[in-house]
Amino acid sequence: MVLWPFIILKYSALKEDEVFLNHERIHLRQQIELLILPFYIWYGTEYLVRLLQYRKRKEAYRNISFEREAYQNEKDLDYLKKRSFWKFLLYIQ
């Protein structure tokens, strides 16, 4: 979980998981782009919309635009070096 500027880990072993950390760093970038507070408002609102759309919490969560971007690019450890500004907008459906 990311709460600007911290990545909060459930297990200390996650400190070694580069894919996990990259996923969370993508969220940090998204938060910076939206000036932190609007990120959380957008994230929560989009989650509620997706929950109405999909009727399942996990499916709703996975289809939030921020999560789509992070999951799709978490294995590309150079992603943040080449990522364009507000790239998450491409993941809204």
C-alpha cells in the first residue's frame, strides 16, 4: 500500500520484491501527478463506480485505471524512466 510518501509493507520480505516495489512506485508517481489528495478521491470514486459495474470487489479493484497501469507495467523495471505524464488516463475504459 502507498500513502504518499511511504510504501507500507505487510511483510518485510516484500522489501526484496522488485516487481512489487515497482508496482507501488508507479502509484507514487500517479499520486504526485494528481497532487496527492485528488488521487485518493479519484481512486475511491473509481473503485465505487467499478464496484457497481463489476459487482465483485477484487474485479472492481483490478479495473481501477491506476491499478490497470500498475499491474500491466510492474514487471518492466524501467517503466517509470520512460512513462509519460498522466499515463494512467490511457487505462480508463
